Amino acid sequence: MALFKKILIANRREIAVRVIRACRALGIPSVAVYSEVDRASLHVRKADEAYALGPAAAAESYLNVGKILDAAKRAGADAIHPGYGFLSENAKFAQACADAGIKFIGPTAASMDMMGSKTRARQHMGVAGVPFVPGTSRGLESAEEGVQVAEKIGYPIMLKAAAGGGGKGMRLVHTRAELKEALEGARSEAQRSFGDAEVYIEKAIINPRHIEMQVLADEHGSTVYLGERECSIQRRHQKVLEEAPSPIVDSDMRRRMGEVALRVAQAAGYTNAGTIEFLVDAEKNFYFLEMNTRLQVEHPVTELTTGLDLVHLQIRIAAGERLPFRQEDVVIRGHAIECRIYAEDPDNNFFPSPGKITLLLLPSGPGIRRDSGMYEGWTVPIDYDPLLAKLIGYGTDRQQATARLIRALNEYFVGGIKTNMLLFRRILNDPDFQAAKLDTGYLDRLLKRKQDSTGVDGKGAELAAIAAGLFALLDPSTALNGAAGGTKLEAAMASQWKQAGREEGLR
Ligand code: MV4
């Protein structure tokens, strides 16, 4: 009757904690694995059991297939959840799990392989009638071939690595004169990054939106879409803030995108949770970009707007259960926005800012969800991606979700390290964000504008501090007036200035 005897989580920090929570809720014992620097990590504390993998280097720990399978065998785990990143999209790992008789909670190695190469994916999607950006569906043989294709589809064009992702091996080319050099650059970067120099051409979409569709597929042929996420707010191919639903997608567009996403998933023989990424142009035409064959960082915004627990469903699907609902049962309700809190220094080019968390004040209250991998006293290691936590605001509409998130960000305090938290106040208060004028160039434009210290108007913050001091003086309930009023007023004002100074220091 039990879904699994025990689940090992081949990951760390917030996503490991997220999966452990799902295991707990389902009554399944959880097993953590950790590297030397993660001995005291939150996921290790929360799991029922924990196994050491080895040194911090990912190749000797979270990317080491042999060590992870060995830990699973020792623990008696019959399933592995890979989280995101690390081995989550590694077809060889999925196959190695299958060969070891351990259920990989995700798609099959064959589905991953199909999506692992963009040219292969484009070939399959062409057959399935999925719209994608015009271009080639195989690697370029020469610069001359590139020039010919580019003349046909028209500049600007995009050169992309077939094995690529995250913008590596990608070049925007405006004219024929630039093409040869760009192709050489893209090829060598692709070879260096992926060990595969295959590069192909797409027509470039200028300032697209990035919108993705969540799907779930069981192992009995039933596939559903769970609505889209707007992920246009990113910097250097790293997402910063995501929301569901997308402000520009109406129910008709959602249905059309969803049906395309189902076709993609079915063409890949897909099972479990997956995401189909689209580029959307200014006229709201959408084009298949790629499929992510894992649970994504931003899955909570879909959970909040659908009321579903995606990790719970992933586990049930992996155990061979049927999806417990049909497409027509999926209802999108309300609006959710996620902020990715990174240990990085916005004043120093967003460089990672590891160190000890000396003070942690946590937000809560209506419409707030926090998925976190940190705790007070924990030292953030330098060795991995600097994501600390995700703060998600939910409301009946976008405006309420935004207001709740701003309120919660004001309650949230992470002391001892630098974080990107003030950036979110800037975004959420920005008129363009509030008007949903978003595309993949949005954040760079915002960051180029002259910024002040507080995320709101600098002079305004100063005035607010003074006004707070005056209110404190005039309000009898604060008992600041009277004989000792002068000194108490000074204290109240000093504390306001301290708050402003603290925020200044956190910038
Ligand atoms: C594009 C594009 C415009 N036209 N393809 C960047 C990462 C990779 N996954 C795909 N990317 C893009 N592909 C065509 N034909 C613009 C981008 C792009 C982008 C896409 C999604 C999210 C952020 C982005 C930032 C810059 C460029």
C-alpha cells in the first residue's frame, strides 16, 4: 500500500527540505545526503537519516552517481528524488537508478535524452506540429551554410549550442559580416561547456518574454497542463522573480499554450513533472524553446495558483498511480509571485556573498510562503549556487500578491551576509512591473537606472524616518512626551535612523 519504503533526496538546501516535507506528509521516511561543507545544513537536520558523500566539490558529492546509489542501497531507499540542478536532468543517472532497481522520481532516460539536444528536440517537435522559432534543426556544417540560412530567415539571427542551456554557446548576430566570427565563438564555447560543438541557427526574437507551462504526466498515458509561469525577470539567464499566471496570458492563450505543451510532452513519451519553455514575442506569438525535465525552482507559484502539491504528485506518479484529476478539474485561482533570495552582493556585481547568518527574522502572515534552506547560525558555503530561500506571495489578484510580498519583505531580515533582498522592493514598487510591462530585458533596464539606497525614493525614506520620530512625539500612546520626552524622542528617532542605516549597509 505504501508508495515507497524510503526516498533519498539527491540534493541540498531548500529543494531538499521541500521534498523532505512532501515525504513527511505522505508518511515516507526521507534520506538526506550531504557533502563535507553541508554537514550542518538544514536538509540534513530535517531528514530522517543522512549519509555523507564526500568533499564539497560537486563531482565528489552531489554529482557522484556511484556514491549516491551506494548511499541509497545502504539506507534501503527504493526511490530517489533528484530535486533541480545537479543530477536532475542527467539521463545516465536516471538509467543507473533504473538499472539498480531504484525508482528515479522523474521522466525516463529516453525522454531526457530527446530533450537534451535542442536540434533533436526541434526535429521531434516539427513532426508533432509544435510551433518553434524558424531556423535549422541540425548543426551548421560551415559559416557559408550559416550565411545562406540567415539570408533566408532574415537577420538578426541567434546561434545556439544544440547541447546548450543558460545562454552558453549563444550568439546574437545582426549582419552577415559578424556571422563567421560569432559561429567560431559559439562553437568553441559549446565545446568547452558541453563537450559538444554542434551549433544551429534560429531567427532572433527581440525582447521576448519567457513564459513556461507546467505539465504532469502519469505512467498510464494521462497528461495535464497546470498553467503558465511568467519568468521574464532574470539577469544573465538566472531567474530572479517569477509569477503565475502570466499577466499577458488570457484563458484562450493558456489553452492554446497548454495544448502545445501536451503535444510536446506526448511526443517525448514524457512522464512525471516537466516544464515547456516558450519565447513570446510582442504580438503574443509563442514558440517552443526547450523542455525542462525536472521539478523547477519556481514550482511553488504553480502550487499556490492550482492548489496542488507537485512533489506529492511526482511521488505518486513515480509509484505508478494514476493522476487523481483530469484537465477540466484544473482551476487557476488567484496570483502568486516568487522572489529568489540569493546570498549575493548587489553592490559588487551580484558576486556571491557567503558567510555566517548572525540574525534571521522571518516573515509570515496572510498569503506568505517561505521555502528556505537557511537558519540562524548557519554558515553559507561558497561552494554552490547562492540561492538561500524563496519568498512567495499569494493573493486573489496580482496587486494583492505584490502588496503582501512587499509587506513580508519588510519583515524579513537576514543579518551577517549580503543578499539581493532590496532588489525585490525596487522591482515590486516599479511602475513598469506593476503595469506588467515585462520582457527578458526588463531587469537590465531597471538596474541601469540610477538607484538609491532603499528601493524606494531616497529622500522619501529620509522624510519617513523624520516623520516617524514626530509621530512618536505627538502620539500620547507612545508616552514619549513629558519630562523625559526629549531623550525618548531622540531614542525613537535614532532607532529609525538605525533602521535606515541598516538597510543602507545591506544594499
Ligand atoms: C532566444 C532569444 C531570442 N530569439 N532565441 C536564452 C537562454 C536560452 N534558454 C534561450 N535564450 C534565448 N533564446 C531566439 N530565437 C532570446 C533568449 C534570451 C532569453 C530567453 C529566456 C529568458 C531570458 C533570456 C535572456 C536573454 C535572451
